[in-house]
Amino acid sequence: MSEFPPCPKCKSEYVYPSDGLLICPECFYEWNPEDEAAEAVEDGTFKVLDSNGNELKDGDTVVVIKDLPVKGAPKPVKAGTKVKNIRLVDSNDGHNIDCKIDGFGAMGLKSEFVKKA
């Protein structure tokens, strides 16, 4: 059917090339077919690093390093807030940590704003 490999994220077979990249029209994921990161997403072995360059894993505890405004909340998440039992996700919007924060509930964080506790 197609001479291109299926999408590493959603396994769609409707992949097309554009400027040296392959693009999935269903999940809008773009990747270089020779890139190792695309293979890591496919294998589920992608790495998430904190602000200091330490590798994070599911279940880790992290500390927020700066005040983070929250849409719809009257106050920000304060620097120094400890977040326990994080879950790593591969997201297109850059929020690669899912967690629950006391007083705020479930939310996504960017790993560049946390450090490993």
C-alpha cells in the first residue's frame, strides 16, 4: 500500500513525506526516518530530563523550581512545591509529566521547570 513505515505513535499507515520528514495526517506526528528518537518513541523508551539534566522515571518525586501560573486558578504553583509519583508521557505540546498537585488537581508539567528530589 505505502512504501513508508507506519507512524511510530498511532501506527497509522497514511504517512507522507515532506522536506525530508515523514508526517502522519492522523496524529500530526513528524519524524525523520533515520532519527533514533523516532525509534525510541516507537519502543516506548524515550528519555525525559529535568532542569539539571537528570533522567526522570515514572513514580519519581520532583520539585517545581519556579512559580508556574495555572489557567483558571487564582494562584500559581509555587516554587519548591514537591510533586510525588509523576507519570511520564510523550506529548506534542511539551508537557511531558502528568501528576496531581495538592490544591490544583491533575495537570501536566514541562520537565524543564522541575528538578528531581
